[in-house]
Amino acid sequence: MEEAPEETAPLELEESLGASPEDTSATPELEEADPSIDAGEEPPVVPTPHRQGRLLIVVSVVLVVLLLLAAALYTGTLGPNSKSRNAPPAPNSMSFSAAFAAVNSSAQSVSGGPWALVAAVGLDVLANGTNPFSFNSTASGVCATGAPPPLVLASTTDAVRGLSPYWVISFESTSSNSILDAVVANGQAQILGTTPPTSHCFGPGRVGTLPPVGNIEDSAQLAPALPSLTLFSMSYPNATIVFSLSGEGSGIGRSSGTAYWLVEGSPCFGPGGTSTSSPAPGDPVYQGGANATSSGNLGDRIIPGIGRCETPGTLAPSLQLFASQLVLAGSGYGYVSAVRSVANGVTPGMFRPVVVASEFVNPGIADPQSQVTGFDVIALNGSTVAVFNTSVDAWTQGGNLPLTATDSLRLLTTSQIDGASLVLEANFPESGEIGISLP
């Protein structure tokens, strides 16, 4: 599934996660399996669109230096053809504090210190999991300080216990502001190298260090406090889970002394799917977070999407759409996506609309699809070209008429479904999906 081109301003991370959130067969419906909902309790409070930042963007900003320097790893040993993917479960999975203890003395022996913690990432990738980061095999630059050791695959229970066999840890010099990168793989620490403050990938100048490790909640205490993490791991046993420890604001104007845990999971990580910059609309995603210095989780949640991973297919190249615009429509709302370009012969009947929650969905809208009252195609003059009847889940008018570049797709809803996504699922002879983020 490829998201339609969207012309928007770059996202700014104003605040951290707020207080409270491949296709697998025979998995339970996530919302039905949520024990808090079954018990009649209020679901976990998740960040509103105005308070939260995308966890994946946070992870990518914090770790760009670590991941770029590991380009050789991700293109060689973490890809779908990697020999290490068939390796047995890691015998030396450990929590963050154990990984830090394993590497800290080696880090402090490197000249240019003392070295203080800046960020850490634990990668729980299963033997049948997918790559959480995508980089060009020719990626290089001043950020690269050395080739990291091959990835060690996680066991099935590592993530829910807050353990990982592969930790990437970054330090900053309190004397020179240089960055030191290290990896703890299968219990073995390896120093990758250092970069000066003028060339490391966090940006020039001082990054800002985290509190002493003794004041940071360990990942082994964090994970059991995130109830939806276990549910998500059971429902999507192929999911990769990423633990990220960083300062507030991901190094963007942050002050030293603040630390946050951010946790992201999906079975759809990898090329063509969910990436470290944005989850694709419709992909199942887990998000959780906590203030790492207060021993209390801020919340976690599951975004079930369409219940399977995106498939790029042929529909997205055949139908290009502009960003969706919100308009009033009678007593409700309309989301209008104008056609940018369309291949000859593409008709409305070649896809069906589905509305799903996304990482920005208003927590008051438990089921965005239940708010939908209609979906149609409108011509440039405002006339209705085709109608999709949501009650019968089929096109009842104009489904066989070819789309043109002057048409628009219009989703009608009873209320404003802030931040949901419209997914166009292809019907034969097209394949794949198109994801459209709704404003």
C-alpha cells in the first residue's frame, strides 16, 4: 500500500507521548481481545492529535546516527535474504541496564571522554520478522564510524519481557560533545567509533545527555507495564518490536536530564511497508511510551488497521490522489481527495473504501468506520458520478464508469474523524491498496 502523495509542511514534534495507548491468519480481532474493553472499563487514554508526536519519527530522529553507521548491517544481515534470519533464539537477550553495564566500561576507556548516555535502541527481530529500517546499500558519510556486528535474532518472549539480544547505544562526551557509538550483540560489547560534534548525525553542537542509568526505569520493568504489548505480540507473532530510550523532543532543543521510553511494533516493517518515518495507513501498529525517570507508563495502544500488512500492488501507480481536504457536507462532514492522475480504464469498481484508525486518530472515535455514511465519486461540476453503498458494501451506481483526472473521491461521515485513514482496497484486476491520511 502506497500512501497517496501529500503536500504538507514538515511535522514538528511539539510534545512527547501524552498521559494514560504480514498478514497473519487466524489472529483474534484486537479490539475484541482488549481486556480493558471487555471488562467494561474505559480504554487506555492515548495522546490527542495535538499532544502526540509520531513515535516512529521520534525513533528515526534520535537514531539516525546509529542507523546510518549501521547501513552495512541493515543491507547485509538484516534483509529478507540474510543467513542470520535462520539463527536460533538469542541466548544472551538482556534488558537495557544490563546492556549498558556490558558496554559502559569499554566506552569510558575511549579517549575524549568522560562519556554520558545519549540514546539506546533494542531491536527485537524474530526469525520470521522484517527489517525495521530501510537504507540504501551505498549509504555512507561522516556519520559512519564502523561496521557493527551482525544482528542477533530475538526469541518470541524477549519483547514482552523488555529484553533484546541487540542493543545500539550512543554516548556523548561531556568534554568535547563528540558522539561515541557502540553495540551489545548477544552479550558482547563492541565500540564502533566516535564522531566530532561538527559531523555527527545528531546535528552540530551539543546533543544533551540522559540522567544516570540508575535513575532510569529499566526496560524489563517497562514492558510488563504496557498491557497492549503482550496482546499485540500474541495477535501478530511476526511483529518486530523496537525499544527506544531518548531525551524529550528527540534531541530537538531538549535539556539534559530527561528520559523517555518509546516502543514501536509492527509485522509490516520493511521496504514497501511501515518505515521509521511514518506507519502506512492500514498497517497494524503498536505504540507505547513512558517517562523513563518516573517508573510509570504513560500508555500504550494498538492500531489494528486493516489487520494485515500493506501490499503495494498495481492500484497505487494507476491512481494518484492529492491530499484529502475536509469540507462540510450537509449535516455531516466530507473528506475530498482530488484525482491527480489515473490510468486509462481504471473504474471505481476496482477498489472499495475502508476507514481505519491511524496514529493520529481522535481517541473519542473508537471505530472510525462506524462514522461513515457514504462514499462517492464526484465530477468537476459537482455531479455524482458513482456511489458506493456502505450498507451493502458495494458500488450501486457508476462502478464501471472510467475515472478521469477531473474527478474527486468523497468520503461522508457523521462526525469529524480526526486523523483516521481512508484505505482503498483493490478489487480484481487491480491489486494492493492506497492509504490516504484524513485531516
